[in-house]
Amino acid sequence: MTRPLVFITGASSGIGQALALRYHRAGWRLALVARRVDAVQQWAAAQGIPSADVLVLAADMRDVAATTAAGRACIAQAGLPDVVIANAGISVGMDTDDPADLEVMRATFETNNLGMAATFQPFVGPMCDARRGTLVGIASVAGIRGLPGHGAYCASKAAVFAYCESLRGECRPHGVKVVTIAPGYIDTPLTQRNRYRMPFLMAPEAFADRAFAHIAAGATKRFIPWQMGVVAGALRLLPDLLYDRLLAGRPRKRRQHE
């Protein structure tokens, strides 16, 4: 209980799993949240992580009650985390012309936005009372400007930037840090089905190393890799006409049935 504790959602694969391993190797205790508890427990055992060092909790980010309950269970069983990383997210293409894809948008917002707020909710009060702790929201470079066929994901990640910025202002007077990490293209199950070019594609382990360092430094917002931050800044400055021409004919994100 004297060693630091990190709480990570979406820990069954991809970025969440890489972050969990990075924190473990740095000597931290782990509280990991996923829908597939058995898969996380099996992965932790395969990595040689002692069972005493990892608490695995079940929650679907679309279920607010289950998500907040996981946070409270973490505090009760392992103590108040030093770092909370709201990493769980989904990325599915959508076509607004198809009424069925409105449910894709609902699921995306419930997971990527409401799920993030529900992840943080149990910890905000105790962290502010203790005047310590760091809340980390995983955004995306895709939240900088909209991509055709990817409206739900882009909108949800744009909301992450604004939400974390708002939360940062609320928590700063109480000594609690809020960090926004915006990945570019990371080689995970979420990106492996993409049918378009992914510049600066990065291994999850390399991403986790850099995210770990930025979180430890208390950065307010960081793009990983940094080159994607430069690209995002340039895209933000492009006039709409040029931006639309740049994306004309770009392959779209795969939709749920594809």
C-alpha cells in the first residue's frame, strides 16, 4: 500500500495494456478496469505480475453505475490512486444518412465521453480533499478536425479536449492535475483495420513510455508522437476550402457492419 497506484480503464488491449505494463515495470500497483476480467487476469499472470500487485475490476464504460462502482471499489480495496487514466474508447465509422449509425454515435459518446466522466467521478472529491492526484484523459489527434465518415469519433475526441480543459480549471485550485494525452496513430486493434495511410505509426510500448513521462511531468496536454502535434496544428490553420480538398477521396473509417 506504500507504493503508488494507477487506475486504468480499457486495460484489456492496446494502449491500456501497454500503459499498465509500463507502470508495473516502474514499480506501481495496478487497478485495471475492463469488460473482460478473465482476459486481463490471464494477461497479468502471463506478464509475471504478482496477483497482490493488480486489482482487476469489471465495468462497461456505457454503464455509469458500474463504472463509478469500479472506482469506489478501487478506493475501498487498494486505496486512493495517484494516477487515474480514462483510456477506454471505441472508434467506429458512421454515415449520418444511415439511421442505424445514430446508435453508433450514441455508443461512441457514451463510451468515450460519459464513460470518461464516470471514470473520474469517484476520485475527484477524494483527490481534492487530499490535495493530490492526477486525472488523465486519452483524447486523439482526430479530435482536432473532423474526418469524413468518422464524425462520431472525431466529435467525441474533440469533446475530450474541452472536457479535460474544463476539469483542469476545476481541480487546479485543489492541487489535482488533469492531463490530456492525444495519441496519433498507434498500432492497436483499433487502428489495424484502417484502410488509409497512417503517418508516424507508433508501437503501443513506445507510446506508453512517452505518456508515462508526460504524466509524471504533470504536462497539461501532449500529442504523441510529437510530429502528430505539428500536423494537427497545421491542419487547424488550414482554411476550410483547402482542408476539404485535402481530404477529398480519402478512404473512410470502417463502419460497424464492415
